[in-house]
Amino acid sequence: MKILSLQNVHKKYQDAKDFAVNDVSFDVEEGEILALVGESGSGKTTVLRLIAGLEHPDSGTISLSGHIIVSGKQSVPANERQVGMVFQDYALFPHLTILENVKFGLKKSAGNPTKIAEDTLNLVGLSEDYQKYPHQLSGGQQQRVALARAIAPNPKILLMDEPFSNLDAMLKDQVREEIRQIIKKTGITAIFVTHDTKDALSTADRVAILHKGYLQQIDIPKHLYESPVNPYVANFFGKRNEIIATPLEEGWHTTFGFIADTEAKKYKNKVKLMFRPEHGEVVKRDGQQLTGRIVKISYFGSHQMVKLADDEGKRVTIRTNPGRSFDGVERSFFYLWKYDIEEAF
């Protein structure tokens, strides 16, 4: 069931040359976790603030649970939208205990505020820390307090602004999984903003990519990564390799060698073969379709990245397993098992 809908939403800030959000439309399903992803200035945070009621669009409509909350100049106030918000800096009150922080948002709630706050803190795994103050907690624990405060009033939708940006690399993986499990357990619909593609791919059910105010694509992570609608979306998840290829009847001629492919006969002009490092494979034996001079090998623990160059100095990077040894090897063979074809000129 659709819980949130944005239709043709525009927003331009005063004195700005371009729209921060330009004709953005999408729906969010109940219980879904959606990530808004993009570079700085892409419009992702503005979209979040428009949903929260912290900004008002120039045009377009926003509906929540089947009720229009924004249309034209009419807007339901932020405090009446039943929207929970977790800010980037968590915005916890330093002079209040974590129990008091969570109770703060329950003043108008039915039921016993203390009981609701305690139950919510138990849900996020902080059952023994009721009387601690924010400064006594780790970054991950502070984030869970902010999350508890946002979900305790049982909002219709939860909004999170860069929820993982203040965490160190050691904590990130753990906290991402914890936050996802907590949200799924409550059944609350959630939207979070991030610039980190790993956060989006590992946490969200769907990902919306924005660029210069325009929505580029919204889809499940697998489809975004493997079937991007345009080069911007494709390169957003890591720069792809590019090989210029000349079409022949039997395949592609490249400076790295020949690739047999019957699709080549459909093209008349040169093309770009675009592929990710994991879509190629370095092999030891001769007779493969491509070869290159080994320029650099980077070790990352779980894998290695091998950079290969053709005779003209053009380079590609292939991902390989960490146990592979290249001692004394100057050139290596490789082949591609997947690539996209794009017009070169």
C-alpha cells in the first residue's frame, strides 16, 4: 500500500539560479526503507525537508497516508504531519537523560510516557542505560537514542538525515544492520538521505538517485547497479572501465585484443564497452581474448585490483581474488563476461 506520494514537486531557493528540486515524483510503499542518494547539491536533503514540512515547495503535491499534506500554498504544519525525524547530529538534549530525551516527544501521546519510552529504548537495545546522559554514550548508542525518540510517538513515516555519517568505519557496518532490523521490526516506513552508496545499497529496499534536482532513477539496489538507466547512475556506484571498440562482423576490435560478439555486426561506428572491475577476470593461460601490461596491483584484504594498460597507455582495472600472485608477471590475460555498449561519438 502506498503511504507517501510526491507529484511534480519543484523547489527553488531565493536568489538561486537553478531549482533545488525539479519536477520530482515518486511513491513510497508502507513498511519500505527508501534511500535518497546524490552528490552535494543534488536535492536529496531538500526533498527530505519538504516531506518533513521544514520547507515548502513552489509547486506540486505531497500526500501522506492518502491525505494531501501539501498542495499549492496550502500545507499541513510540520508538527501535525506525524513524521518522525532523526537529524544528522542527533540533536539530543545534553542536560536530559536518555529516558527523558525519548519522553520529550511523548507529551501529547496517549498512554504512559515513561512506559512507552522504556519500551522503545528496549527495542533499540538500550534497556540498561535509561539514566545515562548523551555524553556518556558512544556514537552508535546516541544514534539509537535519537531513533528511539523519533519512533516512540509511532509516526506514519520516519525521516533520517545522513544517519551514518558521524560513525567511524569500524561501527558503520554494525550500526547499518542494527538500524535496518529495528525499523523493520517496528514496521515503520523510513526514508533516509545519504551520499554513501554503500549505506544505500546495504540498508535500503529501494534507492532514489538525484542529480542537480532531477530524479534519475528509483529502483531496488540490484537493478540500479546492474541496469542503470544512464551513465550518471552507472558511474555513481563506482567509475566503470571504458574500452573503445571497432565493430566487425564477428566481434569487437580493441587495443587490448579481439572480443567475439555477434552483437557487433549491428553497429557501424566505434562504441564504448563499459564494464565494472568485477565483470572481468584475470586468467593465467594464453589464448584469451584480451591482454595488458600490469601497471599496478592494489591489495584490499578481501580482493585485489589489477590495473592493466594497452600499448597506447589506456588502462582498465580488473578485480581478482586476494590469493592471486603476480610476482614476476609483466603482462596478464583477461576476459570480460559482461559489458554495456554505448555509442562512442
